[in-house]
Amino acid sequence: MSYAHLAAIYDRLMADIPYEKWLAWAEQTWQKLGKPTSVIDLGCGTGSIAIPLAKRGYRVTGVDLSAEMLSIAYAKMRSAQTEVTWVEQDMRRLELPPADAVISFCDSLSYLTEEADVQETFRRVYAHLQPGGTFLFDVHSPYKILHVFSDHTFTLLEEDIAYIWECFCDPLRCEVEHQLAFFLKQPNGLYRRVEESHLQRAYQPMLTAKWLREAGFVDIAITADFTDQPPHEKSERLFFAARRPRD
């Protein structure tokens, strides 16, 4: 998903997203599994996690499919006076030097709506980790797709921006289509309408763990909702930690 129109207003819409919780969860997990020096951030968006990691001393490569998002990330990096390497690339065809850790947060992997794409991404991540390296990510749970998003409509109405966000659920595939219409106020006082459609899918956590094992990962742990507790039936966000074995 390229976020072609959404990139320019993405940070405004995500202002309340708790990025610091992902950062805290990652560093707490690395305390247990080994602190990395180099990190690849898959689906990095506008750099809201990659840039703080770089500020904390990690050597970060941010990977995203959207050139528009990466352009904004670059500007934010310059403003933050730090250094991140930005790469426009599909995570399913990852081609980079290996790193000590790979992360993918804010449900980026939920955009992989075919099982084969998830499996291929796991294989590519494994190949891009140093021995003993860690893979941390989160995804939407089946409960969130089927009960939180399921055929609901969300709206925002502010002076300079409004949106209508409609969700259409396919329960057989545990998949949701997000149809978004944005209304952006222009300098002349009129509003410009832009539209985007995003597709996300959830997989059962045990199936995801199976694909990780098949890719070669070990020490797979599954928790939920930024905690160290295992998922329950109403968990909305599933967190995975896995490690490439040491040679």
C-alpha cells in the first residue's frame, strides 16, 4: 500500500498514536534477547519509530513502499538532526545488508493479504538478520478485524480536515477493506476530496508462529497489546518476537 494521497496528512491523523509504546516494547524485548546495533524498520512510514531509534544511537535503515512517505521521513530526519538510511523497497523482495534486528510495527505486516506473501517476507527477514538477530513485529488480531473494524464507519470533522472512513469486512478471509474519503481545506476556502482504499488481513497467531518456524526462527514469543502477557480472545494487537539461531 503506497499511501499516495495520505502521506501528506499522515502524521496529522496519527498524532495520538502511541509510538513511544512500540519503542518501549522493542527496547524491553531487546534487553532480554540482546541489544542490537543495526536495525531495519520495515514499513517505516514517515519515520516516527526509525528516527527516535536513530536518536537513541541505533544504526537504522527505514524501508517503505511509498516514496511519498519516505520523502516526509527524510524531512523529519533532517529536522531531528540525526541519520537514517531510507530505502524504497517492497518487504517481500528485501535486498539490504544484514542487520542485528528487524522490526515492523504499527500493523505494517497486516497489509500482506496473501499467505504466500507473509511466508516470503519471513524468509527475506531471516536472510537479512545476523546470526542471533531478532525480529519484532505486531499485527492486527482476528478479533480486531472481525469485531472492531467489522463494517463500521469512523468520521472526523475539524475546521481544515475531515474524513469518512468506512470498513468492509470479509469474515471468511478475516480481511477488511478501509475506504477513506478525505476533505482537505484549500487556501481559497474550498475543500479538496481525495480517496484511498487499504486492505488488511489477520491470521491466527499459531499459524503465524508456524510460518516463523518454517522460515527458521526460534524462541518465538507471542504477547498482546503492548504487554508481556499472552493474547486472549479480545486482544486487538498481537506482538511477535523471534530470533535467528546463532550459527
